[in-house]
Amino acid sequence: MPRDDLKLLGKRTINARNRQSLEKRIRVETVRARLEEVHNLSETAGSSPSRSSSTSSAMPPSSPSPCNSPPPQGSPASSHSSEVRSTSDNSEVVDGGEPSEHEGELGEACNPAQPAIDDVTYLTNFLSKWAQRGVSFKKVDELLAGLNVLFPQLTKCHKVLLKCPIQDEGFVNIGEGLFWYKGIVENLRERLTAEYLLAHDEIVVDINIDGLDLFKSSQISFWPILGCLKGQRTPFIIACYCGVGHPSDLEIFMQKFIQESNNLQDNGFEFANTPFSFKLDNFILDAPARALVKCCTGHCSKVACEKCTIVGVRKYNRTVFVGVDDEGEPRTDESFARRDQPGHHNGTSPLERDLGIKMVSQFRLDEMHLVHGGVFKRWFFYLLGELHRKETAEELDIRNQKQEAGSRQPRFRPNAISIGGLAPFTMSIFSRVRNGEECCCMMASEF
């Protein structure tokens, strides 16, 4: 390409960029002048209403549109427009040629055939788009409060501006808490695949119900109903209760779950125009949740065993079950339904009455609380030399001093084995080995 052609192309590119920047400045100045005009009119109307009324009556009925009226000679818009025309003379698009993009937008906005956009509507549309660009809601509310002085019809809340939906549908009051239900079918539509159905030929779901404390400074907790497809490891949320403690009304807590489960067991679930059978298999709960759902006594009761009818005795301020193999008879689904041991029951569970769940064989005892956090923890502390006798005055003083220093540890014998000394003999699959002062803070998975 010759050098003259390159210079001409560069000049055209520079002129096009200048024209676009000037058009953008003209657009900003036009909007600014428009806002100033509206502000002056609102101040005039507020200061002298009689004068404004007389002026409005003296005005002709059809006044020209501000878009059609030429700008003042000294205004920035006129100077910018002259600059645009002077710079456009050096480019291909000269005066009298095709209109620019900005002129086309102004022509459409000032077309008398189209209805004029209200100022509040324009601001609402502009601010709603601007608020969705990562601006904090606090700043949006401050801006809306400032503009509301000039535009009283403009909202002051970002929720109304963004048209945020009110998502309180589906919540049910249970005592002082709230209950939300999503459903089993909704989760199956999201998670069920053809590969799973080819491998299992039916839909089998395990259920878990447990409590989850949200804060250390509050008693508010979550009690979710979780489900998991047989053979998978990722659970899904069926329902959730939020309140102080466990749900006070078990009937309302389990009502929708029981109704949907009965419907799925009777009619099945349709996937790809093919019905598949549905089945609830195991209920995996810890001891407090099992006592709540099964309507039976807690784990501290003398008749708390869920697999046999043995009666416990109190020893060393603890409930102990002695002679399990000799005295306890196995507890079955039939004996549970007949209430052969009345002291074990506190009522009738809706799962047993309305859903036909087998209250013994379909409820699994959790390994974490019974073994890792229960029997093994006690044996482990005994191995480390935990004291089961009354402390002497010197041992009690040492213990109190450590507690004041923030150290939490159980009562160990003097010269007890150190857990740190077991590190060389520990398998590498363990992630860490704590010292003796932290062993009381160990989780069940660490045991």
C-alpha cells in the first residue's frame, strides 16, 4: 500500500475516533442539560406555584419538543456539534451525507410518532441496569434516596428497583420455627440419570435426619431431611426445619414427606416416558434423631436398646447393660408394632402409621457415635491413664491452673503414656496425631 494511502487511512481512523468521542460527550451534555432543566422547573414550581400556573396557562397548547428546538448559541451542545461537522469534513462522511449512529438515536427519540419516555421510567430502567453491575445495595439505596428528592415517584429501595421476588412461598410454621419442603421428585429430576437406572433397575433412596447447630451463641439449629440414591455418595435436601431445638410437631414435619413417598411407591417415577419403581431403604440417624422419629425413649434410658429388650442398670453414675447375650431378647419389627415393651415407646411414629416403615430393620445404628465416639473413646482415654477416682488436692490445683490458662484436658494419672510418643508407631494413613492436652477435642473420625 502506498504511503499516501496509509496517511489517508490513518486520518480517517483518527477522525472516526474523534467523532465517536465527541458524540459521546454530546450525549452526556444533553442528558445533563435535561436533568438541570427538570431540576430548575421543580425548584420554580416549588417556590412560586401561582407564577408557574399563570405561565403554564399563557403557554400555547402545543409547545415544541426540546429535541426539535435548536440549542442555545453558547451551549456546549452547539459547540460540540460544530466541532463534529468541522472534523467530519476531513472524513468520508460529510455534511449532508448519511446520518451518524448518534443522530439516528436522537431522531428515533424525538420522533413525534413515538410516545415520550417519562423521566421516572427512564431513571428506573437505567438504574436497574446499573445496579446489576456489581454495585453494593447500600450505595444503590443511598443514590435512590438522593434522587427521590427530585423524583418523588422513584422508589427508595433496591428490592423494588430490581423487582426481587418474594421467596417466602412454601414455608410452614412449626411452633416457633419455619419448615421448608423441596420434595423428592424435584431432586430426582435433577440427579437421576439413565446410567443409574440401567445399573439398579429401580430407584432406591436412603434417608437421613439430623440436627445441625448454626451458631455457638444461639440455640437456633437446622433439622434437614436428606436423601441419597443407593450407590451414590452425594446427598440432596428434601426438606429443612429451622428453629430452636428439634421440630415440636413431628406430624407437620413429616407430613409432606410421607404423602410424596406414598405417591411414589404407589405410582412410581417416570423417566424418559418409562415408569420405574420407587423404594425407601434405610433410615440413617443418630440416637437423638432416632428417638424423635421413632417416638421411643432416648439413649440414656434403661430400656433404650433398639435391637433387644434388655433392661439396663445404673453403675458409677452410668447406665450399663449387663448380660446382653443371656437376658436380652431380640427386638423385631413385629414386637415393636405389638408394643411388647411399653416403656420403650413414647407414642406412634407417622412413619410407622402412614408409611408402613419397619421400625427396627430399616433403622441403622450409626457407627460414629456408638463405636468411634463412644466405646473406643473411653478405651482410648483409659489407655492414656485417665483417672476414674477422686483427685487429690495437688492434682486438683494443677488442673484448675491449666483450665484457667485455657487448656482443656481430661484427668490423667501422673506419668501416663504420652500420645505424642505413639507417633513413631502410628500408621501413615492417619492425618495427624494430637498431644495429650488436645485429645479431648478429637473428633470421632480421628478415633
